[in-house]
Amino acid sequence: MILILLALNMEIEHLFYGTPVRLNLLALLVIFSALEKKEVGFLFIAFFCGLLLDFYSSGPFGSFLFSFLFTASLLNWSIKTFWAAELNFKSIFLFLSVGLLAVEIFLRIFAKILPHAAFSDVIEFNPVILRIIFSIIFGLFASFPVFALWRFALKIIIGMETKRLALK
């Protein structure tokens, strides 16, 4: 599932080239995994997705990795600490918006901190507010198919686990 979203992410990046929109499907997957209230499984997904995006981006190595890890950790901590109720549609949109905003902010912070040789794409600060607003809006629209794919993958994993336990 991560490799499919990575391939789609690379093609969508070419589609929106030259516009202020930055759509990151792997960030949506990291946010959905952090919202599951699991112990540490979301950190593996955040690490792997960030590592893959760092390999394919022209930014400083580690900027996506650290931004995904920090965002997923903060979202998971806030869900476990402050949100006792079950997540509904409004709260998922709230956490998605906060998560996408946090990824954008952490990307810019880590792009400034981490050493790099030639990097100009992530740290363009001139239309930063417009870029963040468009990225959040398009990210919210793209969250519907990614969420459906995430739920489908969870159903398959639960079904395989049930079959494995039944065969024991």
C-alpha cells in the first residue's frame, strides 16, 4: 500500500508542478495510522514513508522522516491524551488539517536545520500561506480515497490474523 501511494504521489507531483499545491498522499497515510490509538505501529509507518520520500525528494535527507515522525507522535499523543470519544467525521477532518499543517511546518523547519547542498523546492517562503492553504484543501479531498484504502488494508490484515489464529 505504501509503494502504491508513493507511485501515485510522484505522479501527482508532476501533475501539480508549477502550482502552489503540494499533495502528499503518504502524509495522509501517516496521519491515519497515528489516529488509530495504537502503541507504536504508527511510528514504523511514519519512519518508512518518510524514508521513502527522503530518497525521492531533492531536499535535505531526513526532512520528511523527521517531520512525519514528529507529526505522527504529536497526533497520537494528543488523541490518546485529550480525545476520549470515538473519532467522527468532523474530528477526523480537524486532525487531518492539523496534521497536514504540522507536516508543512516541520518540513520547513527541518529543511532549514538539516545540512543540504542544493535544495530549493521545500523552503520557498514567498507564497507560503497560499501553498499551505491549497495543500490542506487538496489533502482533505485526497483523504477520502486514502482513508478507504487504509480501511481496506486494515480489513485484510484483521481477516488474515483471524484465519491465522483459527488455524492454530
